[in-house]
Amino acid sequence: MQDAIVKRVFVFGAIAIIGIIIIQVYWGLNTYQQKESEFHQTVHIALNRVAKNIAQSQNSQLPINNLVKKVSSNYYVVNTNSIINANELEFYLQKEFYDLNLHIDFEYAIHDCDTNEMLYGNFCKFEDDQIDNLQLGNLPKYDEFIYYFGVKFPSRSAYVMASMTSALLLLGVLLTTIIFFVYALYVILSQKRLSEMQKDFINNMTHEFKTPISTIKISSDVFLKEDKIRQDERLNKYALIIKEQNERLNSQVEKVLQIAKLEQESFKLHKEPLNLHNVVNNIIASMEVKLSKKQGQIITALEAQNPQVNADKFHLSNIIQNLIDNAIKYCNSEPDIHISTQEVDGKLSVTVKDNGIGIKKEYQNKVFEKFFRVPTGNVHNVKGFGLGLFYIKNICDAHGWKIQLDSEHNKGTQISIDI
């Protein structure tokens, strides 16, 4: 993944997280304030009803204004303008709170006009659960009223928070999502760093291989030119093996270097007008020795009327060569390879079909991935790095060509490229 893409993902992700947190905090505060307002309104209605009930029982008149006064966030005083009976008050408080679905613990006290003190009444609980760290009994006087009672809700904050269950649940989901997103960014950055280390190692390794490969090539050529070596069948055989394996190693190193350029987008296609049939025939001629070792054959049906293409000759040749090479390597019998060209819907199509071991369906979507090789258990008769089809797919993409694979296990593979 490119640095610019990673930076954009990181920046947009950070902006999104910050924006979501701000919105969530704003929404949470608004929800809390709304729940507090609903609580205050419900308490106000309940205490008004209690005051009216007490006035009716005492046959007294309630004051027109300032009937219920909110002294603090959880403490209210109610002006009754008459003497208050403690048992009657507790009954009316419990009844009105229950009717209004205000299931919250409370305590109350009544103002004693003779002593000018608040006489503590009781702490009433709606549930039997034990609540710790509650400060009870602190119901201060209110000097503006004479006959009044005070009601305090020690667990008001917890009650309001409990009414925000859905909001808190969404907040928990949001926090989980943010944590997961941050972890995903961390994994992406870690994988990117490891990927860059891997690429640097492969690039350095392949470049270091170039010098000894060139030296071995020169040495093997010198050996093969010596009369004594050529006359000695055993030494000549070993010299040929050295040259052949060195060429194979050089081919693999070149392939790795080309793929590294592809991934770094540092390579450029050098397109030129080419005759596809000529390219195919030249590759077939160069593969005859390798094909004859396995007693195989290549049958061509180059039927395209206009085989002219605009492509990079080096990479196009590598594509055809890799397809033929795969058809030879991945075959348990005598290779029977069919190469055809045709024009379909204004496009030039080249197809390579073989009678090889084929590819199982579950692996067909993965064969174009880097370093992927179809599992063969503990048997590794065919050597390779799993780079051939990955290289072919990337070169086709770079040219804007479409590649199609059709394979059946133990019956062969057909690969078509629409140019």
C-alpha cells in the first residue's frame, strides 16, 4: 500500500473518529439534559398533586405562586400553607410518585414552626437493593416558606443515568467501533512496515544475486568452449547443468525484479507495433529444446486476420513464454499445447490451452496472487516461487488487457488474453 493512501486513510479515519466523538458527546449531553428536565417536570407535577391532596385534607388554601421550589438539583421544598401530618405526607408522596412512574428512592422532612427546624421524616425505597455511599438526612431549611416540607432524591444522578440505557449502549458500541478502527489502523501500519521490509530485502537480495549469476554464466561459457571439457562427456554434462540452472536462476531473479518494479510503479511500458503471430512463433522456437525433453508438442491455430498489436515486446514475450513454460512444467504426461488467436468483437484474443494437471476450483481465484502456489501436500515436483501468473496478471492490467482462466482438475488449463 502506497504511503499517500495510508496517510489519507489515517487522516480521514482520525477526522471521522473525532467527528463521531464530538457528535456523540454533544448528543449524550443533550440527552442527559433532556432526561434531567423530564425528571424535574415529573417531580414538579407529583409534588403539586401532593400539596393539593394535603390542602384538601386540611381544608386550607394553597398559595397561588411559588408552590414548589427547586432548591438544588435533587432537593425540592413545597409550600402547603398549613400544618402537615407526616404519615399523610408519606402516603401521598409514595402514591403520586408511583402513579407518575417515578420509581426513585427519596427522603423527606417537615418544617417545625415552633423550633424552626426541619424534622426528618423517613427514607423511602422503591426497591430493596442496597445503595452505598448515600448521604441522608441533610435537608436544609428554606426561609421563604413557613409551612412546608422538603423532599430529597439522593440517587437522582444514578436514576437519570439509568434512564439513558439506550444512549449508553450506543456509546459502548461506538467506543468498541473506535477501538476496533484504531486497532485496524495499527495493523495496517504494521503490515505496511513489514511489507516494505520484505520488499527491501527481496530487492537487495535479487540485486546481490546478479553479480554471482553473471560470474557463473561467464565461467560456464568458458568451460563449454574448452575442448577438453567438451570431449569429456561427464564434465560436459555437468557444465551444461551449471549453465542451464544458472539461466533458470537468472530468469527467476529477473522476474522478481520486474515484479518489484510493478509494485513500486517505477516501470514503464515501451509500447511498439508488433505482430503477435511473429512473437508467438519466436517463443515457440526458443522452447523447442525444453519441450522435446518431455516429448511434447505445440499445435498452433493463428487465425486472426489482423495480428498487429501495440504492446511492450519484452513483457509480451515473457507472458507467452510463461504460459508455455507452465503448460510444460505442470503436466504429468507428454505436453499437448494448443495456441490460437482469433478476433472477437473487435478484440484480438490469444489462447494457450494444455493437457496438464489443471487447477481445482477453490484455488482458481488465488492463482494470480503473489507467491501463491497450488497446494500439493508434501510433494514438490515443480519448483518455483508462485510469481508467474502474478506477473502475467499485472502486465495484462498495465496494458489494459483482460485475462481469463478456465481449468479443470486433471484435465488441463486454458488461459485467454483479450488484447
